[in-house]
Amino acid sequence: MKRYDYLIVGAGLFGATFASEATKRGKSCLVIDKRNHIGGNIYCESIEGINVHKYGAHIFHTSNKEVWDYVNQFCEFNNYINSPVAIYKDELYNLPFNMNTFSKMWGIKKPSEAKAIISEQIKELNITEPKNLEEQALSLVGRDVYEKLIKGYTEKQWQRKCADLPSFIIKRLPLRFTYDNNYFNDRYQGIPIGGYNQIIEKMLKGSDVLLNTDYFEFIKENEGIAIKTVFTGQIDAFYDYRLGVLEYRSVRFETETLDEENHQGNAVVNYTEAEVPYTRIIEHKHFEFGTQPKTVISREYSSEWKIGDEPYYPINNERNNTLYEEYKALADKEQNVIFGGRLGQYKYYDMDKVIISALEAVKKEFDK
């Protein structure tokens, strides 16, 4: 094989952004991915003419105009607004917690009434120093919102009782005293018309791409194939877990095509009671206002992670953060390896933050 300037491990948003910027600067890139497709977790699979978010719902949102302008060069966005709903037993509530939620919950109309109820519930609980997630949530929103909309959902996400989870997992719970169902506060929001794949395809134009390719097997046979490596896989795996294993939560998706036009009337519906085994149902066609005769839904089940499973959410507790810092100290000594993305940097990233991080790596690499 020919020699490249950069071997980019992972064809997700970080790797593709770096490849795009490197090729613009006349550099040669080989992008490899262990999966059979590009795009990482933003990959969309076409089923019944619907762009199905194969690895969970991805809604692009940002307040950074620079990033918004940057990503818009690769696609056109629609005007989708994320307004999820939550189902608790036979009750339906709007998310995020807002006046529609409180009005339904307590039969009230005014923000002052909602504030008074929440304040009274918090006062009655008298939690001054929360010892766990349950006490932390109760001290922020009171008993009713916690019991109906947080407790069961969180316990399914973590497969542990809220009383057994550390309080740091919930730092704040935004309460909105307006009738506004827009989940995000960001200035810019939407879904690419035609799905996310086009963004990655355009970013990778000019790069060579190999799929179904495991980095560790590949590099044994192709040592020295590139001057530098951009690694977006698990940082602990790169070092063969020599210091220990970083922990994640994983997600299992159960996707089904239904012979009906509209199953739940919304793209995202959370199921907040513990007795329902899945955390939410995504109906993918609603992201793009689809009118197809059939629909596709995905049920999401949170699961424990072990080596070999798909890692989704880093567990950024004290033990893991300390371990990551030890791996980062090794990474910082690497002359020819750049670590990036949520796995390479052991950090949960929204899509706009991935792009920002990749562009920062590009700047550091080329603007010397």
C-alpha cells in the first residue's frame, strides 16, 4: 500500500472533519473503520425510504454560528425542533419540564403556582446535603416531578436504584416556567434534509477509505503506513488496557418496521416508569416530516458495557476520570498520534462539540 500523511482511525464526525481539513491542505489521508459503513454513530440506514438513526436519535443543535455555518457547507438542514414527550403509566407530559408539564401534573396555569408547589415540596424534604442521585434530584425539583419523570427513567438508564447512584450524575435539572416545548436552548437546530450520511461522504471526499478494518489487526500488517495517526477509538484499548479498563454505558436498539403511517405522533417518546423495559421509542420519519406509508420505530434499552460491546456513554466518575488522566499522560507523550472524539478523549460530546474539538486539533496540527 502507498504511504499516507495521516492514518485516521474511525470514520465518524471527528475523523471525517479532520480528514476534510487535512485534504484541503494537500495532505493524503487513509480513513479506516471497523464497521461496514462510514459515519460512526450518526450513520443513517435507509428503511422504507426513511432515514433511520441506527445508533440513536441525533439532533444537531448549537449556539456557535461558526460551527453552524461550517456544517451547512455539507448539507441543508430542515427546521425540526426537538420536543420530546414522556409517558408515565397512562399520563403524558411535555419535556423539558415546563409549564405544559406542570399544568398537566397539577392542574395549574401560572408560573407562580408551579414555583410555589415545587418550592413547598423541596422545603418539606429538607435535603441540605444530597448523599446520592435520588436526594440530589429531589432537592432540585421536588417529589412529583422526580417520581413521575426522573426516577424510573434514570434507574433504567443505569440499571441501579437512584439511591445507589452518586449525586454528581445530576448537576442540575432545568425547570422552565414558560409554555415552551423546545428541548434545546441553542440558537440553531435541525436535521440534515436527506440524513447525516451526506455530511460524512462529502467530508471524506479526497481520502481513501477502508471499512470492515480493525486498526490493531491492520497496523500489524501495515506498520509505517502513515506519518501520523488520528485515533478516535477507545484510548485504553490503544494502550491494550495496561492501566485498567475505562467504563461505559451501552445501548441496545430494537428496530421494527410497522405497517402504519404514524405510530406515536412524535419523533421521541420517553417511557419514565420502571416497569416499561425500554427508555424511549424513536419514530424516525418525524425527524424529516416524512409522509411514507409505513413507519420505522426503535426501542432503546440501556445496558451494562463490557469489552467487545459498543461503548456509548463514558461513566465520568472519580475512578474513571483519574484513570483517563493516566492514559492521557501517556497520550501526551506520543509524537505521532492525535487522540480525538468521545472514545479517544473519554468525554460525552454533542455533535457540534465534536466538530469544534476536531477543528481545534486541525488548528494545532497545521497552524504552527
